[in-house]
Amino acid sequence: MTLSRTTIALVGFVALGAAGLATYTILGPRDPASCAQSQVAGATIGGPFTLVDETGRTVTDRDIITKPSLVYFGYTFCPDVCPTDSARNAEALDLLQSRGIDAQALFISIDPERDTVEQVAEFTDLFHPDMIGLTGSSEQVAAVSKTYKTYFAKQETGDEYYLMDHSTFTYLVLPDLGFVDFFRRDTTPETIANTVACFAEQS
Amino acid sequence: MTCKSLALAAAFTLTAGFSLAEDITVGTLVLKDPYAFETAKTARAGGAFVRIVNTGSDPDRLLDVRADYPKVQVHETIEKDGIARMQPAGEIDIPAGGMIELKPGGYHIMFMGLKGAQRFSVGETVEATLVFEQAGEVTIDFPVRKRTGGKADMGQMGTMEQGNNASN
Ligand SMILES: [Cu+2]
């Protein structure tokens, strides 16, 4: 990251009114940013959302993000990328739990047309009991995708077997700080677990 | 399969976590380590993978895959700038003396329209017929393998910046 981007990011923090995080960053016992894997430009990713959980209940981010959360956007009609990434995130959860750190994963469908409550529930159950499947109306899904600055698009095939293009980042979101870091597809479960642990041990 | 090879297969299952199928030869092609991944109970799609080695001195080509599901295609996963996309791979060249690998993050056989009891369960196999330009058709069983965590699957993934080794 260049100096100017860092400066812009810091200005952005203050300008956006993320005073709590900024104060913590400066005055805290350790700098949470030192846990981060990615070079994050600041508090412009993540935020409030409303979705539908595995029981069909409408929930908000406050209801769901009660512990460090690995947030992934995908769809269940996906035999390769989404399951691979979900298995990786599940393994990170196992590593964390073996270290006594309580964390969870969220799988947010960007294909609500096909992904019913049952679909996301069964899909996430394949990977981890602490992976929560979320879906919603197309408006709710579009809104949370926009909030997290993720991309998704339907490839029309003219049948029910259409494919979705979608972002593959996994976002680390904390109950108090919100979004703090993201992971690419090639990040290992060990690195994810270490990063989550670093943040969790400070909050 | 004899009792002895059954026992051997069981031993493999215990040690490796999945059974290793024997190589299948068709013409000059050798198909190695076919497998499919288990799916969720309600899954409507599944994927399968295999390595295809061309031991001959002439190129061949994978033209098509057929199986008893409403829609079956060979797909290629493309990753660019953190965005993943699957698309039909079309016909895939298999160079003389070379090989193609269907593997996570690259090519996969995609079975679409699974319903109810068709979910892929560990211990079962998925049957599909691969159609080659020179070697002809061969029907093989893909043993269903449990999903493992990141370590087993992520080794060859491209990074966001490169994003170009998805198909190799
Ligand atoms: Cu596919």
C-alpha cells in the first residue's frame, strides 16, 4: 500500500465517522490492523443487513454476528468453487475451536431464486455445524452484496440450470468492530484461523 | 472384485479416507483417479474429476460427457479479480504424450438436475460416459469422496492477481 492510499484510508475512517475504531486503533493495547492479512482501505466494507436464516426467520446482522464470523457469498448449485471454499472455511473453524476460540461461518446465497431456506441449511450442514446458511428476497440479497461490495451476476441459460458469477472472498466480521479483514481463495485454513485468533484475542 | 481386493480397497478407505479406483484404459488414453464429491441432501448439482493421460503419439479430444441426469456438461472454472465463473469447456484437446486434468478450480464434469435420492453419498459411485474423438466412448464410475478441508483442495489454486492457472 502506498503512503497516499494509507493517508486516504485514514482520512476515510475519520470522515466516515468510524471514530470508535480509529480511537481503538490509536489507543488500544495492540493495533488490530496488525492482525490483518489484507491491506484494507478502511470501513467501507460491510454493515447492516437483513436476511432469512436456516429456520426461515428474518434476521439482521446484529442477530447473526454474535461472534467472529467468516462471511462468504455463494450459491448451492455450485459443485466446485463454493464447496471448496466452504470446506476451507469449515476447517478454519475446526482449527479455531481446537484452540478454544468460538467462531462461526456465514454462507450468504447470491442465488435466492433457487436457494430456499432448506437448500442453504442442507448445504452448510455438509461442512460445519457452525456454518449458517442465509438467503432472502432478491432485494435483501442485492442489498447485502452491495454492502460488502461483492459482485454477482446470473448467466442466463434459458433453463433452470443457470450458473452464477460471483466474488469468492471470505470476509472476517467481528461483533464490535464489524468488517476487519478479507481472505482470498488461496488463503490456507491455518492463516485464516491465525488471523481470526489474533483479532479475537484482542477484543 | 475379489475378497482380497475388497479388503485392499477397505484398507485404502481407512488410510486415505477414500478409495482409489483402478486406472481405466481406452485406446491410448488412461483415465486415472476418477472421483466425485459428496453433495448436500438437497443438492441439485454435483461435480466429478479425473486425470486423462494420452500415452499415444496422436492427439485426442474430449468431446462430450453423458450421464443419466437432466443436464451434463464439462465446465471450466475461471477466476479473475476474485470473481469465479463456470462456463462450458467445449471440446478439450489431449495432446499426444500429454494429459488433461479435471480438478477443483479447473475443469469439472457437472451433473445438473439431481433430485431427491440422487444426492452423491460417500460409498456410492456416479456413472458417466466420456466421449473421445479417437478413443471412442468409455463408461466409468466416479467413487464419491468426502469433502476434506482446505489443505487437500486448495494447493493449486491461483491467487487473485494471477487468476490464470485455473485451467492447468
Ligand atoms: Cu459447473
